[in-house]
Amino acid sequence: MFTEKEIKAPNGIMFIFVLLALQIAGIAALINGLQSHAGWQIIASVVATITLFVCWFGFFMVHPKQAAVLQLFGKYVGTVHSPGLRWANPFYSKSRVSMRVRNFESGKLKVNDKSGNPIEIAAVIVWEVVDTAEAVFQVDDYEDFVSIQSESALRNLATSYAYDNHDEAEMSLRGDSALISDALRKEVQERLDKAGVKVIETRISHLAYAPEIANAMLRRQQAMAIISARQKVVEGAVGMVEMALTQLSEREIVELDTERKAAMVSNLLVVLCSDEAAQPVLNTGSLY
């Protein structure tokens, strides 16, 4: 396992002046050696000039929210985070890694939910690199790794929950969006830990039944909504009928036998449960 090791690289602007001064001194020494015919001085000046020329290739730029991963002949040396012009050993290879927050939006994936219904689902993943060594060395391409693992986690999540909540004790993709997003974030994070990536936020951006069953499932939802509404109406109507019979009996307004109570209950339920306003019929005769 690779773990990020932060190192400090010298200020590049300072090194520009240092190298310029040494380069001028080396050229001056070379000219002086040629004039005095000093062989050793000429050789030393040439070697110094070539060395200083190679040192000019050690400059590199680090932008804000960016890091440079340094390697020496394949060996990890460290990571530079300080922004600006920097200088390091010219033989270091420098891989730049963005530390900015990025979005990944998956395509619309067609999967079967827990109930076996085909659905379409997509998500937005907000992520950032927090360990450059793991991002560069643990996986081949960390950006491609994020996209593939995010879609894989999304597919697994979609198959673990039903699209709609037919049982209030179970979570559903449509009815518990906040909990589903949190579950998705945890699963994606587990998959991306090895790549030095932190998942900041996940959101379901698209959720729908597949086109081939969309109309049928819409009718099913409408029927279930009607049934649920009817249940509430009947519960309320039964309570009102019970209250009416209780108050009539307690206040001794009228005494009703079993047959007339049944007729009254029937009439009240018709009035209370009907979709349209009931038309009253006035009894102008006697009580019986």
C-alpha cells in the first residue's frame, strides 16, 4: 500500500537567480581557462556548465488545488502541494494530480429493482482526491476507476431496494431518497478508498420505470393511491357513523331498533363515501 508523503520543493524563482549566477560564473571560468590555457580549469568549467544546464530542467509549476507526484527512476519520492514555481531534481518525473472537487454523472442505467421490475436510474457523484500516492499507484487510471466503480455501486444499490414502497417497513428508491443517497455514498466510498478518493456527496439524478412497463406501473400506482384514499375515507366514515349513533343514544333523541340502525348506517355510509354529493330524500310521512 502506498501512502502519500508530502515534501517541500524549493522556491523556483529563487533558484532562477541562483542558477543564472552560477551559469555566468561557469562561463566566465571557462573563458578564463581558455585564455590561460589551463586544461583542468577548462574541463571543470565545461562539466559545471553542462551540470547547470541540466539543472534548468528541474523547474515545474504547481497550480492551486493541484499536486505533483515525484518519482526517481520508478521510486516514489513524495508529493509537492505548495503552489507556484518549484524546483526539484531534474531527474525526477513529475505527475500532476488535480485536488479539485469534481462531479461524475453516470449514464441512465437500466437494471431490475428488488421486485424484478426494470427501472432506469442515474446518479451524480461529487468526489475529490485526498491521497495522491494511492490515486497514482494503486489504480491504473483513477478517473476511469471512479466512473466504473460508481456505476457498479449504483447498479448494486438499485437491485437491493424496490422502486416503490408497498410496505412501509422497507425502504424504497422513490420514497426514501435521502436514505438511499446516504447508502449509495457509503457503498461508493468503500469501493474508492483504495484509490485515495473521498466521496463528498451522492444524489440520484434520474429514477423511473423502464419505458416498456411505465404505463402499466403508472396505472398500478394510481390504483394503489385510490385504494389507499378509499381506506382513509371508509375509516373516517365508520368513525362518524359510530359517533352519530352514540350521541343519538346518549341524548335519547330517538330510539332505533336494529333494523333502523342498519338503515341509518347504510345511508350515512353512502353519503360519506360517495364520490358525488348525495341527493337527499325527505320523509314527509310518519316515523313508521
